[in-house]
Amino acid sequence: MINAILAQTRNTALIVGSIALIGLLLQKKSAKDVISGTVKTIIGFMIFNIGSGAISTIVTNFTTLFNAGFGIDGVTTQVEVATGMALNTYGTEVALLMLVGFVANLLIAKFTRFKAIFLTGQHFLYFACVLALIFIANNLPIIVTIIIGGIILGFCGAALPTICQPFMNKITGSDNLAMGHFNCIGYALSGYIGKFIGKFSKSKKNSDSSNIELPQWFELFRDFVFSVALFMVVLFYVAVIACAANGQLSLVREMSGNDLWFIYPLLQGVQFAAGMSVLIYGVRQFIAEITAAFVAISEKYIPNSKPAVDCPAIFPFAPTAVLVGFIGSFMGGLFGMLLMVLFKSSVIMIPAAGICFFSGGTCGVFGNAYGGWKGALFGSFIVGIGLVVLPLILYPVFADLGIAGASFPNVDYNIVGSIINWIFGLFR
Amino acid sequence: MYKALICCRAGMGSSMLLKIKVDQVISENDFKIKTEHGNLDSLIGFNGDLVIMMEDLMDELKDKVPYAIGIRNIMDKKEIKQKLKKFIAANSK
């Protein structure tokens, strides 16, 4: 019976539900709110699983076609896909690590000079996946994974936003907002690149990105789901055309079944976006209560903490810089792909819509702060290269655990994760 | 009771935090507003009175909704309170 109960507790949906339950009870919410909040969180996680399942079939189709067409592995840098895979197999470890991470973040913010409270739930979740996978790949006992991994996560949540603070203050004009997005190392770099470029700018006013006009249709990329759909459709067509050129058309026909082979890529790309919609709806629902609890607890017990918020919070301060950053990071991603091809990497990382818009866009805002549009463009270009190239370091480790075809592109995951993995390697 | 939708592009990080902040302002000032949050797709078929978002989305959306509020600083409760009050004043029945 004990074994059966233990096996049941491994149900990740129930674990996140319990985290929400604890959070709601700590806030002394009414019984009705506690029950509905907990149930909604569990349902949200299950919705996430439905979306994730829908997406993983399509990703497999894509990697099969890409491999047939180009002879190498094409890996998408769409973080949600990799997260779905990680949670599918290692959900328990990730969820518990995340819980320890929340507690560690609060304690570190309370008792040390690193005062950021990381309020972007989904990024906390993704980093928890990365850390759990690294510990598991190095065969560490589950209790070490959860506790040490959780402490590292909490520390990163409290400390990494701090390196961006000087730029955040310049961007927002106040000191009450920190950056809760795990590309802090990249954003700071983009900011410094902007500062460097700013030294050569004759007139600061003229080079600020708010003075540039971008074509109207760029606005389309502000819609996340649409951008995802567009990227995937294009990628599928690239893979299918490569297959056709490589004499592999029969494979495409076989995979497309009743659909025409040249319509199949369109359908798959759009289907991917449909699955993504379900996935993010689920993520939104299951982290809602947990984030609300995190905010409430930090505001009550750690009044001098600095809320680290999701990157769109700074988009209103330089909306054109966001689009410049999107373009810059996409070009950086393409350049990174070119480097991978030239250096004959067996794995090619492909830039993804979400990453370019949110992470790239934020690099744009940071580069713009002191460097205008040139800073935005150059800063996001450089970090854009990092966003596709850095995941190469940890990819083999994750692929061995069954997380293949997708990767975790954000800069902080890869820099911190690679260092930790290297340290563990010294002991093997 | 007014119905408000708080939205952002992906519907995850910023709209959630914005909703938490807006809810705090609403309960502190006893405004009669009920909130939900989502991404841009949630606007389809939304039949409420008010849409709240980050200011940079305003340009695309303000003509498609009955009343739109764009917030510049997600943590600035004074800004949120001032804009909510303006909405209520403009819509008092």
C-alpha cells in the first residue's frame, strides 16, 4: 500500500496542486477559494499536458523530415516543447525542485542582499526542468536533485535579476521593477553593448529607436501564437523541400497520408500552433494561483524585496526597440545556424518565434537604453547567436535522457547549467 | 459589476502579474470590477466592458474593444488606480 501511495504522489498534476494549496492556505483564503484554486491548478496542468502531447507528435514529424532532407538533426529552440518532454518523464523531480526553489528564493531575498523575487512562473518552471535534468543526468540521488537544485534555482531567482538592475532603472525611470526572465546575463551584455555603441553616437536623440518607422506588417509578430504558426509552417516547408530535393519525397507522401504533400507542411505548422495555444493556456492556469501566492507572501514578509517581472513589462517603454530586437536576434539566430553548418555540427539549433520575440525583443530594449536603435540591433544580434549556439553544450546531456528534438535556449539556463554540469563532470 | 479582461501576447507572465496587481487595487478601493486574464485570442468573443493590457499593445487593440486601458509600469498601483477610476467615471450608468 505504501508503494502505491508513493507512486500516486509522483503525479505531477497533484504536486503542483499541492503547491497551490499550500500557497492558498498561507494566504488564509476562504474555503471556496482554496478548493477552486487548487482544482483549477491541477486542471491547468492537465491542460498543459494535452497541449504538450499534441505538440510532441508534430515535433517528431519535423525532426524526421529535417533529418531526411538535410542529413543532420534539426532541433527547435521552442522552450515549451522541451519543458513538456521533461515534465512527461521527470515531472516529480521538477515540481518538487521548483517548490524548494520558491522557498529558497524567499529566504535568500529575506536574508541576503539579493532581493529579487522571481515572479515569472513559467521561467522558474523551465529552469527547474534544466536543473533537474542536469542532476539526473549525473546520476545524483533524487533528494540531492530536489534540495540542492532547488537552492540553486532560488539563488538564481534572487540574484540574476540584480545584474540587470542598473539598466532596468534607466529603462523604466524608476527603481521598483526587476527583470524576471532567465536571459539576465544576455540582457546585461546587450545593455553594455548598447553603452559601448552609445559612446560613438553623435546625437543620442536621433538614434533612439522610437524615431524609426517599421513597416506595418511587423506588428503581426506581436501575436505570439501567430508568430509560432508562421515560423513552424516555414520550417516545415524548408524540411519538405529539402526532402523533395534529396529524393525523399516518398517519405513525405507516406507521412502526409491523405493530405497533399505540399499542403501537409502548412497543416502541420498550424497544428503545432494549435497545440501551443492549448499548452500556454494550461501553463497560464496552473501557475496563476502559485504566482499569486508567491506575490502575496513576498509582499507580506519581505517588504524590501524587488519584484522580478516578465519581460513584456518593459515593452511599453520602448516598443519599437522590441521589434528591432526581434529582427536582430532572428538574424543572430540565422548567423548562428550558419556557423553550426560551417563547423559541421551534427545538431543544428533552429531559432524559434517565441524566443526571438520575447528574449530578442528584450535585448533590443536593453541595447536601446544607452545605444539607441544601433545598440538594440547589435545587442540583440550578438545575444541571438548565443540563444541558438549555447544550447549545443547541454543538448547531448539532455538527448541521452530522452529530451531530443527540442531545447532550452535561454542564456542563463545554459551558462549556469553548463557550469554546474562541468563541475559534476570533475567528480566522475 | 464591470467585467474586465487583462491580456498580453502569450497570456502567461505579464498578464498574470498585471491581474494580480489590478486585483489588489480593486480590493483596496472597493471597485466593482471582476477580472479574468488571457492572451490576445481571449479577445475573440469577449463581451465585457473593459480590456487592460501593457501600453505597447494599445495601438493595435484600442479600436477593437469597448474601452481599453494601457499600463506603462506594471508595478505602479497609482497608475492602475487612476486609470480604473477614469474608466468607472466614464461608464457610470
